[in-house]
Amino acid sequence: MRRHLPLNALRAFEASARLLSFTRAGMELRVTQTAISHQVKQLEDTLGASLFRRLPRGLVLTDEGLALLPVLTDALDRIGAAIDRIEAKGTREVVTVGCVATFATGWLLQRIDRFKRAYPYIDLRLLTNNNRVDIAGDGLDLALRFGDGSWHGTEAIHLLSTPLSPVCRPDIAARLRQPSDLAREFLLRSYRAEEWPLWFAVAGAPCPKIQGPIFDSSVAMAEAAARGIGVGLVPVAMFGNELATGRLTRPFAAEVPAGSYWLTWLKSKDVTSGMRAFRDWLLETLRVDAGEAEAPATRPKAKVKAKSRTKAAKQRRR
């Protein structure tokens, strides 16, 4: 049968046993020495056993007191830990972010520890995609996506422009002297068929017939290029690590504008404190990394030079 013991008396005993003083226990628990002594006596009467031997110079635990103390200390510690977890859960916030995989691997994951240090009370839930995203259907608070910033029913903040440039393995780059040499290589491509023709136009060379495999992810295309399968056309700003380590190299400096990464959310959604924290951290980190004086502006129009680009093509990959 479970006994009903007074909690205050148990706390009074634990503090007194730990400090071996009713006076110091009263100071810790912010009650009088008399109140502590009375509560301990109440507990002893309930248990039918003495817990202390009261001596002129202090307290000494009896065998019963020595047996009770470690059990009670452990129980009070467990209660405190449970309360801490409940209180922490009540103040934490989950923010679910959908992110195009190229931006996740090329930028966000390299800096996510900074966000966790700055906002330890926010649990970030990251869902990657290939730029096909349904914010409402996927249960997202925010979505990091690639395009021109025009998505129906959403707010959008411009983050980063990412021109395209060819990348390949160093041994392949060694045999490329001029852009026209690419005609002899296997050219990896995305669903946006106009990208290679646009790049060749910027580079001042005729575009060869392109028959390489089609990728829906720049991450996969860059990996294929690093494995020597061919030459990929990717947003080079997202592959700094691969370029720095030599897994990939840029045979030519020519770049072609392709679009931008944006932070988006539904207009109909109330912006929570966690969403606001992630947005502000993202913009500030981009500003610091770029050495700019101000954070990017909201909803600037993307400058797209490709006249042949269709709206559907803009919303794909990256």
C-alpha cells in the first residue's frame, strides 16, 4: 500500500541530512529553523522511527536516516529533472524548413551549427527536396527554393544569386583549352534545356548537340562530374568545398545567370518567433559572409537574361 508522506517534510529531512543542521536547512529552504525541526519530527512520527540523533553540536543520522537519504535524494533529483524537461518543452519551438538539396549541402549545412548556438531553444526540422515543394501540403513553416521569387500566395526574400559555370574532374579540365573543346566531352545537363546554349553564347562558342544524361539535382550532377562521367553546368557558389579540395575544377571562368535562392512562406501563415529568428539569422549570415553593408532586400525582381526561359522551367531544379 502506497504511503502518503508530506513532501515538505521530506524536503526538510533531505536538506537537514545533507547539511547536518536544521538552521542551515532552514536558510536553504527559506523557512525558520523551528519549521524545519517541526517538519522532520512530523516525518519521524509518520514513519515511527528516529532519523537523527540530536547532539549539542549538531545532527547525526541514525541507521534509518542513512537508509532513507540516498533514496530520497535520487527521487527528488528525478522529480527536478522531469520538471525541467516539461518546462523546457513548453518553451521550445519547432521550425520546419523545406530546402532545395543544392542549397542545403552547398551552404546551409556548413553553417547550421551557428544557428543552433544562437538559438538553442529552436528545434530545426530540415526537409530537402529537388525544388518541387508544396509548403502547405508538406507542413512547412519556411521553404528555401530556387527560381525568380514569384510563387503564388507566398512571401519571398531574395537570398543569393547563383550563376552557372562548367565543372569537371581535373584530368578532364587538363585537355580543355577553349570552350569549343567541350564539344568532344560528355556534357551533363538539367531539365532546363537552355542552360548549356546560354553558357556557350556567353563563352563565345557554338553550342554542340548535347546528349548527356539529365539530372534533377545539381548535387547529383556535380557528383557525376567529380566521378569523371562528364562536364556539369552547376551553380558554382554551392560547390566551394569540392572546388577547394580539387574534386572539381572550373575549366573556364565564363558564367551565365540562372536564377536565385529565396526564402519563402505562405502569406496566410502567421510568422512565429522561431520563423522570424531563422529568417533574421539567415539574412545576417549571408550579409556577413558576403561582407555587405546591408541585408538583402525583400522581393527584388530577379534579372533573367534568358528570353527563352519559361515559367515552368524557372521553378525546377536546384
